[in-house]
Amino acid sequence: MRHLPTCTTRTSRRRVIGVLLAGLLCTAGATVPAVADSPQPPLRSATQADNGLALTPPMGFNNWNSTHCRAEFNESMVKGIADIFVEKGLKDAGYEYVNLDDCWAKPQRNADGKLEADPKRFPNGIKAVADYVHSKGLKIGIYTSAGTKTCDSVGLPGALGHEYSDAQQFADWGIDYLKYDNCNNQGVDAKQRYTTMRDALAATGRPIVYSICEWGENKPWEWAGEIGNLWRTTGDINDSWGSMLSIMKQNLPLAAAAGPGRWNDPDMLEVGNGGMTDTEYRTHFSMWSVMAAPLLIGSDLRKAGPETFEILSNREVIAVDQDPLGKQGTVLSSAGGRWVVTKEMQDGSRVVALFNETGSAQRISTTAEAAGLPKATAYTMRDLWDHTTYNTAGRVSATVPAHGTVLLRIAADREWDAHPPAVELALNESPLVEAGRTAALTTTVTDLGRTPATKVSAALTGPSGWQVKAASPTGSPSLATGQTLTTRWQVTAPAGTATGTYELTLTAQYRSPAGTRVRSKVPFQAHVVVAPPAGGSYLSDLPRLSAANGWGPVEKDTSNGESKAGDGNPLTIGGAVFAKGLGVHADSVVEFYTGEACSAVTAQVGVDDETGTRGTVAFEVWADGTKVASTGVLTSAMPAQPLLADVSGAQVVRLVVTDGGDGIDSDHADWADLRITC
């Protein structure tokens, strides 16, 4: 979300209540006191501003996403993370910074105007913690704000007016990285505030990576490259698919600003915090790496499971992020939520991310030439998550699971024929299955390679108790380039199977011309659905096929509220209160199965009153792949607007809320009195 340009707190980034709290902590428009230790910054050239640091995106840890200001953020945690970096091989994989976020300091400066560590959290002081981290061969970072106070609601001392003394204090402690936030900034020009700290850091003589956390308010990608090493392009991330997706979309268009020593920062990693699936976390890690983003772990690694370490320590994906050329990936296409993003690498290869934004498996494709490679007879193609290498005649294609990413590194390599041909596995229908009834599905196995695939066989498996029968041949003696094995299947979920998502797996086995045996598989999400009841019903009472939300979960019969489930309020638009509906936050997509049996969706829609005067949104209804209703832009000043959508004959109805075209800013939206007629 956008953030207030003057006095603010972390909570005000989400809801208007934070604005009221901020007003208690500082006076809007207050002048900054003159402080002797912060002289007028000297004029500097862009060359002088380059400190020679962060030539690849910084990698490390920051505690905020897992602890916020809770008591578990302390000296023991910081030391424990440093130990784990060494013990689990994360240091060897490239992670080096162990960074402290807000709440490390005492609420007041000492009599000399110096910062002091909170004695409960850091009884031995910051210097002792820094020495411990350094003893592990790692580096340490710290946090403050370019304002009179930091973002915590307590109001810990910020650095505005104290830049030179604070920078020297950080240097004396042995700090290697500074995250410089934007709260309580008193309305002082952002470029001026961040330039002053740049010069203060340079004056210490210590190399300190400079992270500008300005939230993208003043388009720092246009000016911060002369000031800092990285700059936040968005508001805070949270541990949800919708938040991660929204931030990714905001950061992707900014590729031209990034390069060695200067990086777009879409905020820290949420991998391992529990709010997303492992598939979604792999997408998170893949796309941050393709975007050449800083990789700052945001989970408490002392509690992390093996899946988290497997994702975070994938060196082939890390190599994409850390490539010395320093190019951020760019978008080739994104139609229908099927994204193709490519990144140029120093060795001339290209990384291609096939990313599926949608709630069902999708076929996503491009070509090696479209990705920027020269025309060639064939190419080598490395799957960076499966760690397997194939040859391709030029097509780059895969069926990607819902919310998944296939990450490929492709090169015009003369040794392409040393590898087996790539095959693409696809499911041609959306796997919607009514319990007790047989669904017909069709799968394909296609040879993408320059060489033939021989002794090809396909198998489709489902959950225990499901019946999966082939209704056509499941094998082929050989597939040449571009040829396909097509198999029809009959799939039956047992009567009484609960609605929800289940996994089907398509597996292909084949041999290369050299006799190498290859086994490839793709999981698909099958949805067990029930037809909506005849007559009319509230959509909020029906099971959802999928749901993605820009901040926190989609809420049933309450407003969006904050980031946790169940923290919403009564749905309220323009003072009118509604008992039923969905509370969402842009960008949001919610899908329902309607089984070609329904005719209309109706609702009263608008911005929820909990945003105060903020928020602009637009509502859309889609019937299968066709937009059938839209409201245009609605603001917080408008009463609830009626919405009617003809969804006759649709198998799936999709409810969409966008930001209205002006960016994400407290865009809490209500589908109030949401009904469907069947």
C-alpha cells in the first residue's frame, strides 16, 4: 500500500486507525529541529555517490516479517540466525547479512544524544552482537527511519536531524548495512532526507550498504540510484499470495532502473512463514531472483522445516539473482495470468520464468528467440527446480500448476545433443469434478526437443479411492519434434467426496536416442465441486474454487480488515451496513463454480468505510473468459453501487477487484449483499 507522506506508523499503512495513532505521536507538518551534527549536505556527482557496494543484490536475513516488534526479537535470535547461516550452508550459498529491524533501540536517546540498545533485547549492546556476527564471517545490518521517530507505535528515535552522529555510531559498532525507513518524516523532501544520510554514511569511512525504504512514494527508481544501493518500490509485503503477487506486479515494470550497486527492492522474503504453500513460496523465490531483487530471508530459521531450507538454498536459482551482469528480468507477456518473464545472463544464456497467476494449471509458452537468444538448430534447457537438462528445438513451453513457476535457463549451446529431448505434459480441460460423476479429461505429451522421444508412455493418477481409467492409447513407439501423444481419461471422485482441491498427477516416461530413460511429471489441481442450489443463494455461503487477495485473506460476511483471518468489521459502505458478502482488498480475484446452471450475479459494491477517505477500486464480473459487468472507478466518497451481471451458461464465475488504476492505497472493497440466481 501507499504510505502517508508525513507522520505515520506501521499500522497506518493498512488502516485509517493508524492515521489517528500517528496524530498522537507527532504533529503533521512540524518543522524539523536544527541539529548541529547534521550540516547541509555537500553537492555530489553521481560518480561520487557510488560506494562500490552491493554489486549483486544483497542476500541475508531480516527479522521483521517473522517477529515484528514482539519479544522474540532479541540478541539470542540474532546470534541463532548467524549460527544457522553457517551450519545449514546458507553462508556458503551467498547469504551474508544478518539485519536488525525496528525496536532494537531504547525509546529515548541518552544525555549525549546517542542511541542505545534496548537492554532487555540486547543486554550486551549492539557492538557485542556485531562482533559475534562478524566472528562467523558474516555482516550485520541495522534499522532507523528518515524521520523524527521510527515506524513502531512506541515511537523510537529516528535519525532525522541526527544523521551524522547516528551514522558514526553505526560505523563504530561495526554495522555493514543500513535500512532507512520513511515514518514520521515531517514532510521533508524525500530526496533531501535520503541524500543527507548517504553523505553521513560516506563521512564515516566505513563501507555500509544503504537501503532506502521509501515505499515507492516518490518514485525512488528515478533518483535513488545516485543515493543508495537499493530502494523499496512498494509498501510492506505480508505472508499471503495476494500481497506477494501485488508487489511483484508493481516491481516488474521498473527493470530499467536496476543494475550493479543499485537495485529495485520489492521487500523481504516471506518463504517459510506459513501463509503460502510451498508451490507459492517457490514462485516467490523464483520471481524475486528473476527480478534481481535483494534476497533477505524473513522467516525465523530456528523454526523452519526442510522445505524452507530447500527453497532458500537452491543455488541454481540464487545464481539467477546474483548474476554479475545485474539485469532485472522483463515481461514478455502476461495475458490471462500466464506470465513469461526473461532475464539476460552474463554468459549469454537467458532465464525464462513461466509463471501461472491463476488458480488452475495453465499451459504457458514462448520461444528461445523471443527470449533473446540467437537462432540455432537447438538449445540446451535447464530446469532450475528439477535440476535436469534437456534439448529443445526452440519451443519453451510447460503446463504450470496453479500459482506455480517453471524456471528455465536456456542457452544456444553446441552440446545440446548430449541431453534428452524436452517433453511438454498438458491437461486440456480444467479439472472440475462433481463427486460421484465421471469427468472426461484429455492429456497430451509433446516432444519439444530436436531429437525424438521413444517408447513414450503416459499415466494419470489421482487420490486414493478415485477411479482413473484410460479411454484411448497411453503409449507411442516414438514422437518426433512437435509430435503429440493424446490420451483421453475418465476420472471419477467417490460419491460423498468433500468439495475442495485434490491433486492429479500426469507422468510421462520415454527414452532419448542414446537410450537414456527419462521420467517427467506435472501435478494438477482437480477441484471437487457441487452445483449451486436451485433458486437463489448468497455467494459468500458457497465454496470458492480459488481466492487471491491483495492484503490478508478474503473475508466472509465482514470487511477485509487487516492481514489476519477474521479481523474484519461489518460490511459498511457509505454508512450502510450489510450482513452478507465478501470483504476483499485490491487486487483481488475470487472464483466460484456455477456449472452452467446460473443466470445472474447481483451485489451492492463499494469501498468499505474502514478506509476513511482513502481507497479507489473497480469491480468486474467474468463469466468463464468473458467480462460481463464492470463498475468503473469507485471512491470512498461514494455510496454502495448496484451491480448486475448476466452469467448464463458459465461454468466458472470470477469476481475481480482492481485498484482503479491509481495504485494500491487502502483499497478495501466490499461485495455486499452478493447473490447468485440459478
